[in-house]
Amino acid sequence: MNEEFLEQLIERNLVKHQIESYNRFVEDRIQAILNEVGSIEPELPDGEDLVIKIVDVDIKRPEIHEADGSVRKITPREARMRDITYSSEIMVEMAPIFEGVKQEVEEVTIGEIPVMVGSDMCWSSDWDEEEMRENGEDPKDPGGYFIINGSEKTIIAMEELANNKPVFLEDDGEQKCRVNSENSGYVQRHVLEREKDIIDISFANVKNTPAVALLRALGLETDKEIIEAIGEEYASDIYLNIYEVDASNQEEAFEYIANRSGVTNDVEERVGSILDDYLLPHLGQDEEFRDDKADFLANMIRNTIALGKGDITTDDIDHYANKRLNLAGELLEMQFRSVFLGKWGLVARMKYNFQKSAKRGRLPSLQSTIVSDTLSKQIMGAMATGNWVGGRTGVCQTLERNNRIKTLSHLRNIVSPLSSDRQHFEARDLHPTHWGRICPIKTPEGMNIGLRTHLAMSADVSTGMNEMEKNALKNTLSQEGIEVE
């Protein structure tokens, strides 16, 4: 290892990936989630028309409201010393439109989010070494952690399967296809299983439903269309699946899916919502994308059958090309999305409070309908306990401060979603694709070996590209005469 390489390792911030992930969450993803909502339409008792349009979001840097009413900035050091949370308020501009007439725009507080030390939201990001010392901070401190009730907390990177990529597996003679379908931060897990030649699919509220039923509901009404979409070479296997489904056209397929998923009323609308919103959302979430979803699902079925016939081999689920890391920003986005858009989330509570006040004969102010501590308490509670949306535990942990090496190691920790109670021999073994990415030594002995790992010292985490960056790259390549799909 030469001196130049060592100098580069020393100079670069080893938790830069976590800081950049958090910056993306604050600067882009919160606004994107609010844009998904777009507007809130509470039902008024007299049939009056009210639309509350979300205009913009502004996240202030950390401030503290003192008992005397004064507001001033707070530094990480003060948050540690006073056992308080280093956080920022989320201010949202909303414009009520009552009976088609736009009212005055109101700025309301919807809650607070924790601020990562060293991020663009942190005051320390503007300080030089001298200012860091003056404010009681270590100039060599990498940041990348949070201060919750005075305690330093780190969000552990979570290892997951790559989104939007089918992975074909075989276990005890049963073939499976798994795909995490992601659209705008929303991830829906799909599992296709072939057992005794019958292929079932599970996602959202649809559990163990014959996949052929979904093909018919998506518009492939005849047996011929289904066989041609999947592949005529597997016609005998497809016929077995067709006979399993008591539905011969699209309307009957809707009824069949409704019965399997517990839908009892508004069948066409609710099953349509399942197909459009929850089935393979990465392909689109409107009715116009059903043909694309039928093609994608047919390919999944064909390859699952081919795997059972020995025509293709299983994918290596431990290969790092099939994995991605959910960093602090992505995990905070999951929690924020759940609290904001959930069944009893901030939007639902706002609608309820608005309707309750309107029944008393008055239209309340927007701020009075928002229980701003709902978002703050649930996010801060998850940070304090480590219990995350989706049943994950240990996501947020108290930062190790015994020495600098332990601190850096903890900030670069990676956790596998696999349970330590099961054997998972292959997942615990070293894999050739770990070279230069995962430390082969720094993993605990015992049940968690191989499931709790750390980024290698030389490893960095690439962040991928958004649609704008992809289009810019395509244009650049096309100018050079290179065509990209």
C-alpha cells in the first residue's frame, strides 16, 4: 500500500455516502413526497368545495425555541450538553382554494426532522477548522450521525436486493422469483413461487394468488394470448395454471382476485387500484401501463418455469450486483413517507380535523388542523428505539465513541435483512464480489457472522442517477454515435 493511497484514505471523508444520502433526502425527496400528494381535499358537510394545494416546502436549519419566546440557532455541542434533539422544522406553504377562489397562502409547520451532523443542514458545514474548535467540535470529526435527546445516534446501512430486477432462486425443489418494484421511493415486494407446477404471486394484499389470474385481469383474456405471452414451449405447464383459475375473461378475473384478496365491494375500482398502484409500480401506476405489466409478469412466469425445467440456472443472490444499500437518507424517507401518507398519517389526520371543525360551522386555520408533533414524535421515536417501518429493528443505534477507529467502523456498518435465527450458510460466507467492498475480517463471531459487516476501507457507495441525469448521459452518448436502450 503506497503513501499516496494512504494519504487519500486519510483525507477523504469515510462517511461521505451517508451525508450525501441525507442531503438528497432533505433537498429532493421530501419535496417529491409532498408533490405526490399535490393537494388535500377534505369533505365539508354542506357539500362545499375545498382544495388545499401544497405549494412549496422549506426546511430551516436547527433552531431552539427558548422558554422566554426567543428563537436562536443551536449547535451540535449545545444539543449534546442540554440533552435535546438536533433537529429542523419543516415549513410547508399551502394555498386553500375555496369554491374555486384561491385564498391567501399560509405557511404551516408540519413537524421536525433530525439533522445529520456534517450535512448541508448542519451549521458546522459552513465552519472552517478554527470555527469548529470555537464551537466545541472536532475538526476531524467525520459527521454522519444524529443527536437525539443528547445521545449520538447512527443509522445503519441496510443491505437489500436491487430494485426492479427479478432474481430467480430455487429452494428444496421450489422455484421463486423475487423483485422489489420501486417507484419514487415507494417499494413493493413481489414473490412469485412455483410449487407442484402451479405459479402463485404475493404482493401487497394479494397473497398466494395464481399469477395467470393477474395476466387475465391485465387484458390477456384468451388462453392463446396467455400462452403466446409466456412461451409456447411451456404450453403444457401453462395449461395447468390456466385450469387452476376459475375465470375465463377479464371481468371474472377481477372477481377472482377480489375474492382472493378480501375485496367485497367496488370490485372494479379496488382491484383496478391493486393492478395499477401496487402491481409492479416501477412500470407505471396508471391503467395505460397494464400491457407493460402483463409482458413483465409473463417473462417472470416463463423464466420461473424454465428454472424448474433446468433450462436456466439460478441467480446468485449473494452477488453484490444483485444488492443495493439503503443509506440514512433512504431509510429516513421510508419513515417519513409512512408517517406522512400512512392510514393514520399526517394527511389523514389533517382531513379528519378539518371535517370535525367544519361540522361546527367554521373553517379552521390550516395550522390548527395539523398535529405537528405527530411527525416529530414518530420519527424521533424510531430514531430513539431503532424500530423502523416494515418491522425492521436495530436500524438506529447509539454511536460507539470508545475510540476513533470504532466510531468510523460503526458509521460504516452494514446489516443484512436476513434473520440470524436461520442458517443461511451461503449468505455468511465470503463472496468474490466482496473484494474491495466488504471487510472480510470485521464481522462478529457467532450467530451474526456474515450478516453484520462493514464497508472496506477503500470502498465507496455510488448513488446512481435520476431520470434527468440518465437523459443527459444518453444525449452525450448519442452525440458520440453510441445508442443506449
